[in-house]
Amino acid sequence: MARPRARDFDAKRHGLLVEAARVFADMGMEHASMAQIAAAAGVSKSLLYHYYPSKHALIYAIIATHLEALDADLAATDAEGAAPEARLRRLVGVVLDAYRGADDFHKVQLNAGPALPEAERTALRRIERRIVRRFSDVIAAVRPDLDDNATPRLMPVTMSLFGMMNWVYLWFREDGPISRDAYADLATDLILGGVRGLD
């Protein structure tokens, strides 16, 4: 008979993911051990294995949790009837807000690919593509000719925006000279201005 799930299972699991992401971000995927993660989380190794049967299962859970939450937030706030410029501004704001306090999760996402089996990498890529597609669709609504087969520029433009968003954790400080919302506006304006100015 299966062991019943504890009432606080989800909260405990999230706490483990937070601590594991911190350890992986600090030490790297190869060097961090399950024993070190358990110690950082203040749990036994056996309890950690109860929630996550292997290191790659833990890494996958960190990334999948991060991406699924971001995908859900984007879907919930995307006003599809709005003007594309307003939609893009809103989506950029959602991403940057989702990254608030999630630097460790984000670092694991950016660096953990080789540590995962191909099936899990494929599952994560599906979520990533769904997120990227939401942005590329909006950018294409601003400038439909970017997706012209003769000179396809839609994906390079979209990924340039993700470059601005994904690496913000390297330099952005909450107490710095620009707020997160102001940077969301700046990144959006840079992309919109650049897209409109393309020949």
C-alpha cells in the first residue's frame, strides 16, 4: 500500500527546491551532492530522497517548477485583445517580476542542461518554446514582416529580448538606480524601437 502524502508535502517540497537551487547555484551541478543539499535544507538524506529519488530528478524539478510557474503567469496576464505593444510590455514585466527572488532557480535553468537525461531536456524545451512563442507572436504582431522567409528575423529579435531579460540577474540590484518596472519598460522600448527601425 502506498504511503499517504503528508499535508505539508507541497510546502516541504518547495522548501527543498529553494535550498537545492541555492546549493546548485553556489557549487555547480557536478559538485553539489545530495548530502550537501540535505544538510543545507536541514533534513535527512533519506527524506530528501523520499521527495526526489536522484540528483537529476531534483535538478529537473527545480527547472520545471520555475518554468511552469512563469508559463502560467504569462498565460494569466496576457491580454490577447490588447495592442501588441501593450501586450509585450506586460509580458516583459511578468518575466522580470517572476525572476524577483528566483536568481538561484534561474541559474540552475541556464546551466543545468548537460546534467539531465534527454527526455527531461525535451520536456523542459517544450515549456521554453511555449514561453518564447508567446513573445515571438506578439513581436510578429508589431512587425509581421520579421517572419518573412527570405530574411527571417523574428527569432533573432525574440531571443535578443530574452537575452536582456535572462541575464538581468548578473547586474540588477533591487536598491540600484533603476527599478524592476522601469527596466521592464526600458527593455520593451529598446525592442520596440529597434523593431520599428529595422529596414
